[in-house]
Amino acid sequence: MPTLVVSITLFVLALLIGIEVIGKVPATLHTPLMSGANSIHGIVIVGVVIVAAEADTPLAYVFIFLAAVLGTMNVVGGYVVTDRMLEMFKSSKNEKKGESK
């Protein structure tokens, strides 16, 4: 039981720190930061795999599943947003040169 309390405490503290860090970033910087967030969430997914090897309670599996799903959503979403942002710059370069698609 003490390890469960420690795990939940770490989860809540990580959540609060993440909200505090992201909350201080201006909205205009959110899109460029998605690329950096992809690497951080990739590390989270690796951590989930490591923790999953040691899990022994159903509640631990629930937290593992939530962390894996949310981390994967953030990685995929970050790449989609970054790709859209890069496409936006590519199309503006082509328009300046007078080229059309």
C-alpha cells in the first residue's frame, strides 16, 4: 500500500508541475514547443513500459494505461501540429517565388 500512495503522489505532483510550467508559456509559443514536448512524452512512454514490467495491482495497470494513452496522444498530436506548421511555411515560400502547386 505505501508504494501505491507514493506512486499516486508522484503522479499528482508531476501533473501539477506540468500544468504550472505550461500555464506560464504564452499562447504564441505553444506550437513551436510541440516539437520539444514530443521528446518529453517519448520519455514518458519509455517510463510507462519500464513501470509496466513491475506492475502488480489493477490500479497500477489503470495508471499505466492512462499514461500510455495520454503520452501517445501528445506525441502524435505534436507531430501533426508540427507538420501543419511546416507546411504553412512551405506554402508561403512558394507563393513568394510566384510558384503555384
